[in-house]
Amino acid sequence: MQAGVSAVVLDVREELRRGGRPMGRILKAARGLPRGQDLVVLATFEPVPLYAVMRLRGFRHEARRLPEGDWEVRFHRGVIEPAAPAAKPPVPNSADVAPAEDQAPYVRLDNREMPPPEPMMRTLEALGRLAAGTVLEIHNDRAPQFLYPHLVERGYRYETFPQPDGSARVRIWR
């Protein structure tokens, strides 16, 4: 982390623990920063979706996991690099088929009608708390294309089930 640069610290851990969504507070704090001042966000999970949102606003980040498991992310204005093209999700093969409901415990999240990036943030936070051997099933308004590369990067497998109404159910497991 950078030393010697002034920073505004925004601790959103309690809000997250209560089920709150601090995205608006974070973006408001970022908008109010003068040049040369950083924003430090303290969160209960690594806020990966926030990185892309802040990057579009001209911020780079440095993240580190704190000893108690929470995260500290320092955002500072930097040069915006072109975004890499989104990776195509792998097509599940027979070894990647999700366990049947009677084979593993399930946790379900209904992420419908949430504005981006909240469904992704909520899903990644839930995965961080998921017990070994448990399957997370999310229900989103659409297939979560931006989530897939994060799942692959973290060693998760998934299967997407398109729904007749255009929404998608995704089962995620290790």
C-alpha cells in the first residue's frame, strides 16, 4: 500500500454485516476526493466488482487481506488502461455438471432486480462464507457474464440454467 498519501477511510464492514449495500456511499466518497487524495475502503470481502466500477471513474487500486480476514482496498487516481476483453465462460462438460440437490447442501440467493454490480458483489461475498461441499445457487435477471471469469480464477465450477422468463439460475461449487 502507498504510504505518505493522504486518504479518506470509509469503513463499510458493519453495513455489509447488516446486509447493507454501501456502493452509493463509496461512489459518493470517490466523487468528492480532490486530486492527490486516496480512498481507502474497509470491507468484509474482497470487493472485486468495485474495481471495475472505480476503474471506469479513473481509479486504480491496491488490495490486501487484513489479519482478521477483512479487506483494505486503497483507490487512487491513475492512468486508465484499456480493458481486456471479457473471457468467454467455459462450456461445462460431464465432469463439471453441478451436484444434484440431494447430493450436496445448497444455499440460494435471489439477485433479481438488483442493479449491477450488486448481484456479483453479493455472490462473491456469499462464496467467501460458503462451507466446504456446499453449492451456491444464484438467480439473476440474466446470465452473469462478468462473474464467470472471477469464478474460474478462484477455482469454482458452475453450470448455468437459462429460465423461460430470460433470467438465469447458476449453480456454483468447488
